[in-house]
Amino acid sequence: MARRRVLQPSTTAAPAGLAAPVAVVAVASLLLIAFASRFSDFVTDDAFITFRYAHNLLNGHGMVFNPGERVEGYTNFLWVLCSSVALFVGIDPETAARALSLLAWLALLVAVVRFGPRPPASMVAIAAGPLLLALHPAVSVWAMGGLEEPLFVCLMLWGICLTLKGAEDGRPAVAGAALLAGAALTRPEGAGVAAMTALATACAYRRQIRYAAWLPWAAMFLALFVPYFIWRWSYYGYPVPNSFYAKVGSTGAQVLRGLRYVHESLWVTGYWWLVPAALALTAARRRFVAVIVALFVWWLLVVAVLGGDNQPMYRFFLPPLALLGLLVSWGVACSIERLSLRGPRLAVAVVPLLAAFAYTTLPGFRGPQLAFVRQHRMEVDAWRQIGRWFHDNSRAGESIAVLPAGAIPYFAELPAIDMLGLNDLHIGHRQMPDMGSGPVGHEKYDVDYVLQRAPSYILVGVYGLSPDPLPANRMITPYYAAERLLLQHPQFLAHYRAAVASVPGGRFVYFVRVVP
């Protein structure tokens, strides 16, 4: 009986053996860049929170939202530092964020090819995972969105895979620990990823790795992460960022919302991708794949427990999506090998795979998530202009209360009250009875507290600019409870009056404090 060929990555690939992986990376990279360019004018409002922290750090105020107030309203320490470097050398932080995000995604494609099936595996198998990622609209949108997810996901996948590659040789790779520490400095979830990677790897390779072999790996991670964690806790006074307290609760409603988010993310991606992901468990590198599967499932649970996200195109699904891409490559390789798909049979089998890729791209061309991206793009453009107007028309010592608190405070450069609490300790830590049942990140507020601080200006219900002169009440759309309660509050009605300002894109309404 002929022995079945075993799929293993090539360790001493000749130049001819490298041709297929290099070609896959090149094609997938070009597709990713082409699809991402469609969203080149998109940047999320939350990115400007990062840029404001970077701006204040560069100007000697510390890593703060408002000078003199130590609040950790960001969840991306390393990304803030990158933005600070960009500002220091005179590069616009939006441009720098997009460039770094694209580089991170391209490096991610390299990782999926590097740690996926290699020749003599079929080119179809080698390309399946990278093409899934290159064509996925979440990857395209967040290549341009201005936030840290691409860097985080890239560091995470490289760190996991290098750790596992070392484990196969009996010693977890120290480089993997360093990259996972970088992921933990990029997003708080990175610490959990490192812990789960170590646990799952130790279980999978328990007969190959002695406990002492983990010491260099653990020492590297702790040496990089612990000093940062100690500084963060001592500087801000809390073990996790303020934005965590502002967004995350512990109710069943939040978990249900998170489960709906996971379901919708998988529905958009295509549930059928779970089939080759499951088949990957039959790969020759079973333990390697088993750890990736465990981390994929763990990530879905994390997203569910956190309650999902309020950003367009499923930002929180990106970490498990990267793991899914790697699993899809291994699963397709196993299917081709075990079913002996060659020639015409392989060509026929590729047809549904191409259909699956086409379906995955659809949300980037139509549907509610694309509409969400376009709406957010329009809103941020309005908030940029509004922020610049306040910068040019306000006086020293004045302040502004705003919802949301990204582009407007960044461009206005005024002391700002974040009425949703991401950058405010009092609101962020306030207990809300129905936490988890409303929109993520828009559930906490304290109207009395905001009015007691007596901001010079208040801006609520402004999600665009009016091209025509309209009554003030017709130019305001209060979507959230914080806005509706504020507009009805007796103290607000007594101490603030509406005013209309014009910017190049149209008109907007703001409220100015008046002293009776």
C-alpha cells in the first residue's frame, strides 16, 4: 500500500519551493491594498482620542486626555507611542496610522503563509487563508481606520506561531514571548492571549517540553510587560483602562449582546469557513493546529463576554479572524490531500471556494455595515470642521463638553468633558443598572455631574452639518440617553443657550453657557 504523503512545512525550502509562498504573499498583498484603498478616506472618531493623548505627551503634559487629569481613556499604549513619534517627526498621525496598519496587515499575510501549509501542498491550500484575510472587508476597513487592531493582531499571530514553532523543537521561542508582550502593550487583551498561549501550548506539548524550558519564555514576557503594568497602575490608579469601566459590565444582557455580535460577524464572514477550520485538526501538525483552534474559540468567548463593539465592520472580530485564516489554509490542505483532489477534480472543488471568497467580500460593497462606514466617515468629517471652528473661536480658559469625544476635542485643543466617560473617571466608574442592554460605549452618563462642572460649551446631537439655515432644534438629533436627558434638564435650560456656527461644510448648533 502506498504511504500517504504527510503535510509538513518545508524547513529547508529551495528557491523553487519558495516560489509559491512568495507569489501568494504578493498577490494577497496587492488585493488587500486594492480593497483597503476604497476606504482611504475613512478614519474612526476614536482614533483622535489616541492622537490627543499623543499630542499631550509630546507637549509635556503626560499621557493624558486633559492636562492635569490622569485618566487612561485609551486602550493602546504602544499605538499612542507610535502616534507620538509620528507627531515628533512632523508626520500627520492619521497618515502614520494608516501606513503602519497596512504594514502590519502585510506582515500578517506573511505569517499566515509562513506557518500554514507549505510546498508540496497545493497552491490552493497555501493561498486560501491569506486570500480570506485579504478579501475580508473588516481587514480592508481597519487598514485605514486609524486604530491599533492591525498592529495588535499582527504581533499576536506572530507571537503565538513562533511560540508554537519553538515548542515543536522542545523550547518555546523567546521571540514569541517578546512579540506577545508587544501585543499586550498594544491592547490589554494581549496579556490574556499570552497566558492562554502558554497554557494551551504547555498542555499540547507536555511530553516534549520540560517546565524549566518555559522559564526563558516567561522571563522575556514578564520583563517587558511587568514594568509597563506597574507604571500604568501607579500613574492612573487602576489595573485596567478607564475605557474598560466605561464600556464593560457584568450582566447577562451584555453577554447576549456579545453573542449576537459574534454570530453576525461569523454570518458576514461565512459560517462555512468553520468547516475547513475544523478539518485542520486532522493536519499532520495536530498539536500546532489544536492550539490555534483553542485560541480561536477562546477569542470568540472573549468577544462575547466583552459585549461586542460599537465600531463598523466588526473590529473585535479581527483577532479570531486572523486565527481562522491560518486554520482555513490547513483545513483546505488536509481536504485536498485526503480526498486526493488533483487536476479537474481540484478545479471543480475550487469553484465553491471562489464563491465563498466572493460572498465574504460583499459587506464591503453593500449592506448595513458599509452604510455604517459611510455614515461614520461623514460624521468625522463634520466633527473635524467643528473642532477647528472651536479652536479658532474659543478663548483661553474655556472648556467644552462633548459627545462623542474624539475629533472635536483633538482639533479644538480645549479642556474637554467626555460625556460618555471613556476619558472621565467619574462617569466611567459610575454604576448603571441596565449596563449591557444599550449601545456599546454609550451607556454611561451623568448629566448633573457635567452641568456642575459648568463647561463653556456643550455639543450634543450633532452628527452632520446642515447645508441650509434651519431652526436650532431641527439641526440636533439626540440619539443617546445622555443627550436627551441633558437637553431636558432644568439647569441646562437655565444656563445654556443655542447658537449656530458656520464651517465650510455647512452649519451646526452648539450651546454656550450664559450667566444670568
